[in-house]
Amino acid sequence: MAQEKDVASGILEAAARHDRLVIAGALGFVSLLAWAWLLTGGGMDMPSSMDMNMVMPKDWTPLYALVVLVMWWVMMIAMMLPSAAPMILLFSLVNRRSRVPGAPYVPTAVFATGYLVAWGAFSLAATLVQWCLEQAGWLTMGMT
């Protein structure tokens, strides 16, 4: 039991010493997951060989709207997280170097969550615009 605790504390100490490497790895992993999900169809259940002119428009149920919202959000994460990574890593570096006892500490995860929330807000707006355009007949599955 004591040996397991020593191993766990050793891993945590090593991760703390290499925090920027851990953060960069986590950002890369999340980006790869987002791209993998998008490349497999983004939850839309549409085979790539499907003729888009033959597809009937989807009824916008709450579940379908949620799938579209998640698709937009994951697409934003896949495309924007790599470009936000340098700022997130810079925040981590400045945060670590300027840590003063008694001063408020903002973890890097909280900072990165701000980006995710902003991209989520945009995704909600994009979902609403997509729904409005489909309802008006200005956007079809065949993109005509």
C-alpha cells in the first residue's frame, strides 16, 4: 500500500515538473479526438457514399438539434484548439512563474474552459442559424 502511494506521488511530482508538456499533450489529444469524431461523421449517421440530392431533410427534434449543436462545437474545438494552444501554454508558463503565496491562482484548465465556453456559444448561434435557414428553405442537404 505504501509502495503504491509512493509511485502515485512520484508520477504526480513528475507531471508537475513537466506541466507544459502535460498540457500540450492534453491539448493535442483533445484535438485528435475531435478530428477523429468529425472524420467518422460527427454523429450525423450519414454514409459518405450517399447521394445528397436523394436525402430528405431531417425533422428538427430536440435530440437532432442537440446532435447538430455538438457537431458544431466539436468542429470548433477541432479547428480552433490548435491555434489557441500557444496562448494556453503561455498562460500556463506565466501562471507558474508568477505564483505568489496568498494570491489567487487560476488553473490553466479554467483558462482553457473560457475558450470552450466561447466556442460553445458560437456553436449555439450556428445551430440556430442552420435551423432558421433550413426552415426558410434556403439551406438543403444537397447544399442547393
